Amino acid sequence: MEQTESTNEVVVDTTELPALTAADRCDICGAQAFIRVVLATGDLVFCGHHGTANKDKLKPIAISWQDETNKLN
Ligand SMILES: [Zn+2]
């Protein structure tokens, strides 16, 4: 009874993070996400604005900080 479809499992291997897509939505405002923060408890995704807004708070505890805001241009 295992469903492998779109599980949110994060393999804690910081070199193998999948790229963010249009389906990834900011956990705060629902805009397209460009930043993924991998924490010990799971991952969060943020738009460029909220990623920046939470960076000071989350970066120190993040296992990985994936920033794709360069895609915004
Ligand atoms: Zn946002």
C-alpha cells in the first residue's frame, strides 16, 4: 500500500535536490517558489520575497539552502 506519487520525501543529500518547478508554491503566500530550505524536520519552499524575508531566521538551521531566484530574471 505504498503511494510513490508526488510524495514530499526529502533525501538529505544536498547535492541531489530537484530543481524547483512552477508546481512548487511558497508556503506563506502561494506564489511560485524559487527557494527551497531543507531542514532536519522537512523542507520548506518560498517565493523570492519570503525566502529573503526568512533567510536570517532559517539559514543558520538549514541543512541546505537552494536559491533559484536567478530564474526570476
Ligand atoms: Zn511568498
